[in-house]
Amino acid sequence: MTPLLVCLLGTAAANGATLLSENFDSVSAGSLPAGWTTATTGPGTPFSTTATGADSSPNVAFVNGVTTVATSALLSPVFSSTTSQIVLSFMQAWNFESVTSSFDGGVLEISINGGSFVDINTFGLFTTGGYTGVISTSFSNPLGGRQAWVRNQPTYVNTTGTFSVNPGDNLQLRWRAGFDSSTTAGNPNWRIDTISITDAEASSVPEPTSAVLAALGTLGLLGFRFRRSR
């Protein structure tokens, strides 16, 4: 299709099938839903749920900080894509060390078809609520030098993004907090809630309106055949 026709007709994109949805409200506080797991290194504390301070009541997933070198991770169940993109949305709030330092922080990683976890931005970008800084390489944080959510965000923000995958890929997400050998902020350090992952439908060209048809007629372009993308 010519650039002129694209300009006149426009494009539309929509979210497709829901691949994963979780608000942690189907379990008793202190438990994770089926398929969700937690992992730690060093003396890190595991992720859990609490009925205090949720985005969607009653529960929220959270992790407390530690004052020694450690990581704490929240892992999603494995889910499969059916198109070439996934759309991510979740709510989060954090309190990593202080409002002025970036020694502790959190990242979001993805594993594809059982491979190693890598930062999700390898396959796209956050569109809202993205990383806020770089974790310091001082004091031995295992995530030092990486873009991350750092410092302090006491109220919930919506983090969204679109990421490229292959149809049929088996995917797993890992929210991972890293802590250094210094102080930690008041707990909880990280709260995560209201997670939604959907397939992104391919962009489509809508049916032309009467105004567009009139414009095309004026330009002598009505000989084009219009076909809706499927």
C-alpha cells in the first residue's frame, strides 16, 4: 500500500488473547498462586504475598530488602505466545534504599524456550513506567551496572511495554531485586500487582470512511482494492 493510502486510512492495533493474568487475590496472604515461584541468592528473602498495600485488594506480591549482597526473584508460570509480540502491563511500587541513592534496585527479565534469563528490554522497550536509573557498581550488588527501578516510588505506577517474540515461544518472566552490602530501606522494598500479558494483534487497515472514499475519488485512487488485514 502506498504511503498516501496509509496516511489516509490510518492503522489500528489491538491487544489479542490473554496469555497470563494475575492479581494474587485467589490465595491466602503468605502464599503464591499455583505456578508462581520465588528464588533467592545469598541471604535474600523470598517473595510472598500480603493483604496490606495492594493495588487490587486484597493481596499483593512483595519482597523485603536485606543489608547483605543478595537477590530475590518472583517467577511467573511458563506461558506461550501465539503471535510475534506480547503486550505487558503490571502495577508496581518500590522503596529501594533511599530517594537519593541507587545501590539497590529491581529488573524484569525473560526466558524464552527455557533459555537463560535476560533483561526484557532485549526484545523491546517499556512504553510507560520504565527503568528509572542504573544500579551502582559499588558495594557488590549482583545487578550493579544495569538499568533498573531504583530509589523510591511510594505510590503505584503502571508499567507497560511491547516485546517481540516468535509464535509458539514458551516464555517465563522474572522480577528480580538486587541488594548490596550496605543499608536497606524500610520494608517492603518492592510491591508487584495486577499483571496482564496479552498477544498483540497485527496492525490492520480499517474500512475506509465515506470522507476517505471521497478524498480518494478526488485523487483518482478508487481503482485500488481495499482488503482488511486478518
